Amino acid sequence: MKKYIHTVILVLMSITMAQAQRMLPKQKGLEVNVGILSDDKIGNDYFINIGMTVNGKNGNYKILALEYSRQYYDYNEIRIPQETYTAEGGYSFFLLGDALKNVTLNAAITGVAGYESINRGDDVLYDGAKILSEDNFIYGAGGRLTIETYLSDRLVIILQGKTKVLWGTDLEQFRPSAGLGLRFNF
């Protein structure tokens, strides 16, 4: 039995100690992020994002992502939901990291387009009040700052802060958020 345990430990140590190359050009990754929308009230406001990355040279990569976010506004005893569906594409630049790219700091610039819905399209509330803000197509720009840590050569954990500046909306134009993500590189 000891022989099997020693063999398993030796194999695990060789896997973790092997120094494979990371962030190879044209390598693709699938990324999932979740987080909170940062505003004056932190509670049930959240986002979920799924995206694809394609590595370039020197630790840079392209980003293509879809995002759903939900934010609530208080009105008397009820909460009015605002849902946003966006697609974004952009480029992330490698800023800082160690030689083996175990931990990296990246900054990204993206273009954003999507649709926002307020109270699921229903503009009259239970008490007869009318919501003046309308559902809209939105567009704008985004930026994000990420700290990426490789758990293995294929698995990356991401800590990010990001913001979007949106036009075409009746609500907040500036939308910051913070989140945590996981990327699997193929």
C-alpha cells in the first residue's frame, strides 16, 4: 500500500513541479465570472459572465463575452428589477507578472452592446404609478483590471474589477462591478 501512496505523491509532485509554457499564442480559454455590482447598496445586485479568450503574444489576449446582470431599485415596499444583457469584445494587455506567469496583472479595454429591461417591460406598478424609464438598446465601452493566478497549466482563477460606461440608457451610465472567475485553457 505504501508503494502506491508514494507513487501517487511522486506523480502529483511531478505534475505540479513541471514548468510548462503558459499563455501560448492562439491558445483558447473558456471563462466564467460572477460578481456584484458596486454601487451605494450591496445586496442582491449581481452579474454572471461567460466568455472566450484567445491568447496573443507577450501575455495579451482577446476577449469575447456575454453577460447578464440584475439590479434592483426600491420603490415603497417593492423592488423593481433592471436586467441587462450585453455582449462585449476587446483586448487585454499584460501589465505585470512573474517570469513563469503564475500571477499576472492585466488591463482590458472592451466595446459593449446590449439591451436593458426595466421591470420586465411592465411600465405600470401595482399602485398605478408609471415607470418613465424605458427598455433600451445600449452601447458603450468597458474596462477591467484582473489579477490572474494559475492553479495549474490549464486552470486560472481571476479576481477582477471592471466598469462599463453606457449610452442609450435612462439609468446609470457608469456601472462598476467586482467579481471572481475561473478560466479553463484548452
